[in-house]
Amino acid sequence: MQHIGTNIADIRETIGMTQAALAKKINTTQSAIARLESGRQNVSADMLKKIGKALGKNLITLSPGTVNVTIKGGKKLTGSIVTNTSKNGAVALLCASLLNKGTTTLHKMPRIEEVHRIIEVLESIGVRVDWQGSTVVITPPKKFSLNKIDRVAAEKTRSIVMFIGPLMHTLKSFSLPQSGGCKLGSRTVRPHFYALENFGVNIKATEKAFEVKVETKYPKEIILYESGDTVTENAIFAAAGRTKTTTIKYATANYMVQEVCTFLKLFGVQIDGFGTTTLNITGVDNINQDVEYTLSEDPTDSMFFLATAIVTNSSITITRCPIEFLEIELLKLEKMGFKYSKSKTYFSHNGVTKLVDITTKPSKLVALHEKIHPSVYPGLNIDNLPFFAVIATQAMGQTLIHDWVYEKRAIYFTELDKLGADTVLADPHRIYINGQTKLRATELICPPALRPATILLIGMLGASGESVLRNIYSINRGYEKLVERLSGLGADIAYLDEF
């Protein structure tokens, strides 16, 4: 019952329906829905039918964690799409809210699986989280209680490691479940340990947990072992609660890190070097303020629709694109022959992130002579690299993609062969893609990694015929209502009549 209840809650939250609204539709009480979703109430097949009808899902054929879609590809898309707020920014700010003893209100929170998992963990340790449309209101307890932490939810997200930086300021010892998330080979969390040990944090990794003990230290300067996004964020969280100035070197200045810095400034945390690789942070000893913040836009969401427009040879307008985190990607696409126009720059709700509207044009692409590879910001975004794999299938010539960051992620790109692509895997990091190829419809199961899964969906949108993509949980981790948004552009895509 717990699994069914959790999935009903996820569907309800994803479509923006409250417990009260669902209760009214099926003629029951909100408390009954709450008990059902928490797994504390049995439910009959007839009740599942009623709930399924209210949610627009067939829950009778419920199978664990499975959402499947069917795509009739080869259609050109038209219209306009708004860039959504980001997964990486959202989970970072949810973790950052643990620093605040006051109420944190976050607007435009994406209703995605990764957010649901982090919220489930927050609620399990005593945090009250209330959804109000696309806004979440976060009220901390007087004291965190980690003895009843939701291990199942925690183990599904790698972001759980970012609880350490905030919780070290209020707890002298605690245990967190080992992190999960995308399956991208050997992704060590040791750089987090090396960063936080400067602040007196000792982390022992057991088979199933992170055992944390804190002995307060005030480092003047720390050098990050790796210029990673979550490592940088954890170090920022640690410094934000120290009143003495900490210099963090070899930080990333990626979009989610800049968002964290923008958010923390609301509490009076002083951050010099914003947008650079060296940050000087003077924190606040006791953060206790009621604050509101509106999340900024996701460059990987914009990039998804740019790649979709290219593969389907469509003209669409993508609004609210965070241009400073897409400039290298757009330059490389320009050199491949991609044609587009963009609006004048304007600002996001936070007054910091620069946005533009991009209108794509049907284009004939040629492969770049140089390899395409990611870099730490301001280079090509690591999460945007996979989109170039599916784009390369439509470029004349041979493209070399070098995915040096993640062990084995490039292997997932060979799944494009099942759609008619012509790839040659050189090693676990390098893949050659020969284009232009005509993509064909097929049936595939999503790989357990977000970005490789999305490029299969894009390939299916460009492939003539009817395709089926099964178990899109990995896509739902990072993209909100993607099927509905693509349908709004004229894509022939729908959920199968099964969950």
C-alpha cells in the first residue's frame, strides 16, 4: 500500500491537484486521501478506478515505478514553450532551506521526482512542507529528528549528500543514508569529505550510510579537490554558517551555484567573487528569517527544446532561456549550421539571471571538425553534452563526443543505434557519431540516467513511425510535465494506458 500511495501522491502533485480537490472528485475526505497516500489505509480496486479516473491514470495496472509513453514521430513542431525552473537549482535550495530557522517560501518549484524525494526526506526529519500551487512553504522544526529519516526516498537521490553542509551547524553527530540518483558509473563523493573536513566535519562512509561527526573549525581558505557543483554548494552551506570569512578556491560558477549564492544573500550572507571560481564568504551565526525567493530558469530545459527543434527540423520559440549558461552551446551549434534568432536580454525574477527568447529555424547541419566535450563553467555544460549526441545524428559528417566527466555515460549514447543512428564507441568516454542518418521508430526502455534518457525521447520525436519509451522515471526526475509540454507544441505523444 505504501508504494501505491506514494505513486498516487506523485501523480496528484505532478498535475497540481491538492488532496482536498482529489477528495472532492471521488466523494471522500482529505484525511482519507492523506492516510491512503501515506500507506495507512487499504484501498479497493473500485476506489483505485475512481482515483485513476480523477487523476487521468489507469492505476489498476500499476507496476512499480513505471510510466510509459508512445510517440508518433516525424512531425514538425510549432508554437512557443516557456523554459522551466531547474532541478539542480530546486534541490540545492531545498537543502539550503535547512540553514534557516525561519520560514522559507520558494516560488516556481518544479513538480518533479527529484523534488518529491527531497521533500519526502525533509518531512521525515520533522520539516513541514506545504505546497501552494507551484510554491512550497518550508517550516523547520525546533529540532531535527533523523531517527525516522525516509531511507527509501533518500537512497533515490544523490542530492542527499547536500544535507551535510546545512545540518553540521545544528547537529554534532548524525547519520544519512547513502545517496543514489542517476547510474553514471563511479561518481565519488570523496571531494565532499575533503571540503567539509576543513570545517571540522568527519564523515565515515559505511555500506549504507554517511556517519557524520562535527567538531567546529573556522578555515580561512579551502581548496576544492574537485570543481563539482554539489561539492561547491556543500562548501558554501558550511561557510554560510561561519561568521569568519572563508575563501573557497576552485569553486564552480555554474547556474545552480549562482542561484544558491543569490538565495543566501537574502539572509545577509556576504559572498564576494560571485560568478567566479574563488568565493569569499562571511556567514551568519544564527540564520532565522522569513524569506521568499523565486527560482530561476534551467539551461538544460532550454537545451532540451533546442535539440528537439533541431532533430525535428522545426521552428519554435523557447522563451526565458538563461543565455549566459547556453552561449558556448549556441556557438558550437552556429558553427554546425544551426540558424536561430534571439530577443534582447531581460532578467529573471531574481534580478540576476539574464534571459532571452530563442526562435529556431530549420537548418542543415554539418559535423564539427573538433571534438565536442564538456568543461567546468564557463565551458559547455556537462548536462548539455548528451544533447549533442542526438543532434549529431542529423549533421553531415563524423562527430566525436568526449564525455570525460562521467564513467560509462557515453555507453548509453549507443542506444541511439536502435533508432537508426550510426555510432562507434571508442572507449567508455568517447563515441563517434556518423551523420546524417534517418531515424526510425522503435521500442526502448529508458536508461537509469536522466540526460541519456531524454536524448532517446528526442530521437523518437524525429523518427518516422510509432515508438514506445518505457519507464520514464529517470526523465521525470528532472523534467516537469514534459509529455504535456511537447503535446502543446504539436508532438504526437501520450502516456500509455498503464502506470
